[in-house]
Amino acid sequence: MATPDGRKAHTPLAEGASPASGTDHLGPTAVIGSVGKLPTAAILGGVLLNQKLNPATLENESDKQKLMILLRTFFEVHKGWHIQYNIVSRETLLEAKKQEIRISIAIW
């Protein structure tokens, strides 16, 4: 059994407006463009968007500036409501799982 988008039964759903696992093939700019088309003013409680980035994508100032431009575009051009980033490498997550360590980072 599967959903209309081909997701098999008992597999995880996406978080809010975030792409379902394994479906984000065009990167964060495409995701923001798609989410930006939603009528957020008409959606009670707003729209949640989670994005995952590898720390290597933000190694230098130029990369950080690109992320800032992307965020400004999301909020100013697309009238985005909420975006949250998880910036952690796959290796860090696997090591934490192996050592049964809980990693929790919050920036306000």
C-alpha cells in the first residue's frame, strides 16, 4: 500500500512543509521556492519548514552570506513564516548514536 506520492505504508511523513525524506533533490533554494508558494496567511498557525545542512556547506564567510541571502529571500520575498535549521554532519549523528550520547543544541 502507498500514498499518492508513492510513499510506502508505515514510512515517515514529512515535517510540516519540509520535503519528505529522500525527496529533496534540488537543494534548499528549490525547497524555499516551493514553500514560498503556499498561502501562509490562510494557514492557521503558520507553516513549519525544517532544513538540514552539513556543516561543510557553511565553512567560509561567503557560504554564510549565501545562507543569509536565502533566509532574507524566504522571509521578504516569499513571506515565509518559520524556518529551522539543523546543521550537523552525518558522521556526528552516527557517532552520537554509537556512543549513546544525546546531542542537543539550541540557538535563540
